[in-house]
Amino acid sequence: MAGFAPRVQYLAGFRCPLGGLAAGKPRVLCRGAEIFVSTGSELVYVYDQEGNLLTAVFRFPGRVWHLELSALGGVLYVLCAQKGVYCVSLDQASSDKNDEDSEDGEPPCPVIPVDPDACILPDATLCAFVVLDDILVTLAQGRAQWKVQLFQCHRPGEDARPPGQIGEVELSTSSPLAGSLGEPTAPHFLPVLCCVSPPGCSGLCGRMPGSGGFTLERALFGLLFGVDASLLESPVILCGLPDGQLCCVVLKTLVTSRLAPGDPKALVKILHHLEEPVVSIGALRTESSGENVEDTHPDCLVALGRHGRVLAVKASWDEAGDLVPELQEYRLPGPVLCAACGGGSRVYHSTPSDLCVVDLARGGAPQDPVQPDRGPGSLPSLLCPASLSVCGVVTLSVLSEVPEGGTRLLALSARGRLMTCSLDLSSEAPCPARATVVNTGQKIKELLSGIGTVSERVSSLKKAVDQRNRALVCLNEAMNVSCVLLASREGPRPISCTTATAWSRAQLQDVLTATCRLQNGSGFSLDRGWTWCVQVRTRSRASDPDSAGSAATYTIPVDRLGPGDQREVTLPLGPGEDGAPDLPVTVSCALHYSLREVVGGALAPPDSSEDPSLEGCPPDMLPEQDGVCLPLSEHTVDVLQCLRFPGLAAPPTQAPSPRSPAGDPVDTFLGARLGPGSEPAGPASLRAKFPPPSVATIKVSAGLLRAALGDGQPGVSLACTTLQWLLAENSALDVVRARLLSSVRGVAPDGTDLHLVVREASQGSALWGSRVDSGGFQSGV
């Protein structure tokens, strides 16, 4: 259908819920220059095409499911969900609106509340209705079956009595309708109800065009609905049910059935079963009238299903020359949101992605001189929809007044936009001439080349989309991890990092190492983009305050660390330049998430043949800080943690002995070191050769320590508790606690011997602590 040139004009916008309007409930109807719009809410809008403005808004007591207009008296019939049918006189509402405008001087767009007394047929089970003059035909949802009911209704202002029922029949259904407690539930898809009349019938004289009724030619009408309907010239009620059934009931037969009761099932005829919810029922003309100008009514009945199944029925001649119904089923792209017949032999149907049109006179494609011939008046074997490049239409109506050779559609989009779509159907492209073999071969090559180019482009775009989807997944995981860590600043963290120190032997020297353990206790995984950063930072030396401390940062990529997994890394802490570790040392652990590694490739051009890298990413697409840093822990390694205790032997206790004559303890010590037979020397030379040990003593209040350390274990002295507190982060803590030691000999980080003694003084309840940096010292009080 090349040559369609739709021109879309937006008229107005209406409020719609989040996510857009749902198909099935919205309605648009036209009466002259006035357009009646229902979006499925409790409001019905009246829009004036000539003035391009909204003239009135009717507020009904419930959500509006269906609208009908009657030309006799200008009456609007509205079906509200689980309420019933309301009747509003448009002339009376217009006069009331004019009175309010003249008195109050408000803008000409009032909200007119509809009085509950305007409900002419209260019934919570009604799902559809149609009006024929003074007869109201309804379709109600029963507990197990659908019911078609006829009521004699009165026009507004004539009689306040409720309408009287004049007929009723039940329709069979193939699916249960009742809920769990036997009560009918609201249908997911509303049924379709329309009235079909033979030519010359007066049953539709008071109906507006496009309000759910149409006239069929006599031949097709008699074939579909039988001889009785043709002889009685009775309108027929056509029902399209949500289970796919297409049923019909002859109106006059249903009225007279109350006078002569019989089998009610004989009143209902099942025409077809679409096996999917019926969305639309309409009629169109597939043949030109030619010389027969007596019957120019539609000669084809069309029904569309929710998932794209189409039924077309028309009268045709068989080989014997008998008139028989020709039934043809088609399949169109679905799901079908709405549909309408009009503009000759064309059917317009809307899907979520496009508004399409098919031509049942030609199968939807331009006439081709090489296409196979069909019999005269027969339906096409295939329908080819043509796109109108309008998406998201939820309700559609073909306007009755259209320009010559064209069609004008009235539509409402899912975003609540009212629009008209004008189609110039006469500007179709001429039929192409028969191409030569050479030209055909060249065109085939060009088409194949174009297919290859498009395939490569699609593959490249698919790769880019997949890469961006993976980047979004990684960013989502990173956001979850960040939220978990930031929310657990106090207390145990789901992702933690612990540090422990140990001594090892490497290259004939003792080396101090720190082992950092990263443990994932959260429910998220640390995948690509995460890096574990460990920084080792030393302070300036006490002997040289002007010297600056050093820092070294180690980065460990985290390939995949799932929930419950852990990872370890061991880093050296010494020795330093002087052969001893520079203590204290601060070990800081953090997680770093690189945005450039994860997002940089996703922002690269999709047609790049190389691997995505930072060079392909626009520099202005990423922030200056190309990552997120989440601190985990900070641990300080001091001298007490690095003490080694090879023997863990408590200092020997000396038996009390009488004091020897006072003498120089240094001479006594050096004499013992020289041994017998050594050359005697003076004290000065001995002090120069053997320097005295270094002693450090700290005196702390015993009461202050008891208050800080607590009561401790029963039977454990304050001296033992204090020593355990000093060695709390040392590997020898368990042995010290098990032996209840108050003094211990060990080795300092620089390799010198050390004796650490904690004792409680008897004078003044004070506690003395002594540290000795060389062997042979005994502390005493």
C-alpha cells in the first residue's frame, strides 16, 4: 500500500495513569463538530473541533466502560463499571452550562457532575449495551453464562419510571465466569456488542454512525442469520465474547419469545469461534456497486481477535450457482488493541508498535500484473498490512465526513492524546512495469548486499546493547554493595577486612609480614571492576621528627568474590634500612570500583572493531573521579604486636640470701662475664666495652587499671591481667593467658633481647612495669 501519506494532527491531551491507558476501556465518538472522549476513568470529555477547545466534562459515579450516542433527542448513554447505564441529555446539559457561564463568568469548561438519579438501569453485572430507538439491549455477566436482555427505555424527561424488561436469553460459554465465591468477577476483556440490520430496516434510524451498528446487504444478511430474520426484517444482536465465540440473536424473535415460550437455546446461533477474545466487529464493502445501485451496503462481515486472528465472511457463488457464505480466516500481527472498518474495503487495526491498514478488496498490496487471478467477488487469500507510522493507539473511530478519495481517522493514544489522522488514499503509486532479467539480477545483488550490511550493523548494535546491559548489571551490583557498606558503619560490616602480623624467615633474615583477609559476608558478588587496595603507611621516626613517613599502596584485582568467599594477601612490613621494621605501621584496606573499566567500554562507539577501551569512551561522559572508594578497615601495627617470645620462660625466682657487702653491680656483672683467668680491668674500661642495659619503667595507678580492665577472671592477679592486655594483639597471648604469666622474655623487632615484667608494688598500691632492652636485668622495688 505504497502511497499512504498520513497527516497527524494533535487536538488535545487528557490525563492518563502512570504507564499509559489500557486498551479496551477508552472510547471516542463524534457528533458533528463535537467529540466525546472517555479514557476509562469516571470523566467524559466533550471537545469542539471547530473551536479547538474543551467545552464540557461530565463526571460519572464510576469508571466509564462504554459510550453510545443517539441522534434522536441528542442523548448520551454511558455504562459505568459495576454501576449501570446512565442517560444524559446533551441539550439540557448544554443549556445548564450556558446558564452557569453567564452567572459565574467562569471559563467555558465546567465539570458537570452526573446525578445518580440519571442511572436508568442500575445493574452491577452489565458489561456492554447498545441502543436502538427506545430499546436498550444489554449484555450482563451471570454466574455461569452471559445474558442478553432487552429493556423498553424512556428518553430523558419523559418518564421517571425504570425501564421494563421485554426479553432475555442466556448465551452458552466455554469458560467459567464466576469467582471463587460464585460471584462474577470483572472481565479482563470486555465483550463486543453491536446491532446488524438488513437494508430498509428502521431499527437504526436513530443511531449515530460509528456507534456500534451497521447494515449488511440482503444476501449476506440472509445467509448469516437465516430466513426468519430476513422475512421479519429484524435487527440482529451480534455478540463477541471474551472466550472467542461469535453469537447472534434475532431481536424480534427475542421480543416475541415471552408471548410464546419455547427452547431459549433456539434463539441463539453461534456463527464462529475465534479462540481468542473478540476485539472488534464491523462491516465493509469489498466490491464496487457498478450498475447495481440498489444495494450499496457493506457486503463483508469482519471480526478481529486480540492476538491478530481475523474472520471475514461474505456472500459468494459456488460451482453449482448457489449462493453460499464464503468464510476466510487471516492472521495479522498482534496483540490488537483496537480496530475499525471504514474507507471502502479497508480495516484499520492498532498494535502497541504501529497503526496498520489492510484492504480486503486487494489483500493489502497494490495490484500486481503478475499476481494470480481470483474469482470475481472472492476474498483475498493473504492480507498484507501497511504501516501508517502511528503507534500506541488504544481506541479508533472512522469519521463519517471525509474528503473525496481519502479517509479521516479519530484516535486516542495510550498517552492520552486525541488526534486525527488524514489518509490520502488516492495517491497510490502506479504499478511498476515488468522488469528485465538483467535489472532483476542487479537488484537481487543490491538487496543481498544491503542485507549483509544490515546484518553486520544489527550484530554490532546487539553487541553494544549486550555490553551496556552487562555494564548496567555491574553498576547495580556496585550500588547494592555501596549501600550495604554505607548502611553498616556501626557494628559488624557484611564485607570486612582483618589484618594479622607474623614473623617469617626469608634470605637468612627475619621478616615481619602482615596478612590481610577480605571476607564477603553479604548477599552480593564482587565482580569485574572491583579492586582491593591495601596501603602500608609509616610515621616519622621519633629520633628524626623532620623525616617524612613513607607509604606504599598495593592493588589486588577482585575477579569474582561471591557471598561467603574470602581472599588473603601477605605483604612485607620490614626490615627497613637499619635492619629493623619501621614501627608503628598503619595498614589501611579499601574497595575501589572503577567506572572506566565497567562503563568506559559500554560508552564506546558500537561500530568499533577493537575491544572496548578507555580511548573509545568520550572523556566528557565520565566524571573526573573515575571510581568509588569504600574504606573497610584501618589497623595499626606497633611494637607490642611484633614482640617474639621463643621460650616463653618466666624469669627465675631467686631465694632470699643475706646481702653481700655493698659493691658496684656493674663490676659484679662484668666480673661474672669475664670468668676466672681473665685479665682484670678497671671499671671505666669495662663500662666502655660492655654498655649497661636500657631500662624503662612506667608507674600506673592500680585503681585506674582495675577500673579500665574490669574485674577480669577470678583468681587472676592484676599483674597477669595487665600483661595480657599489653599483649592482646600478639600471637603469644594464648600462652601468656594459659600460664598466668606476669613477666616474659622475648626478642624486640630489631633483634635485641627483652624482658617484660609487670608487678604490683606493695607501697601505695601502685603498679610498676619494667621493660629491659638487654639481658641480665632484674627489677626490684
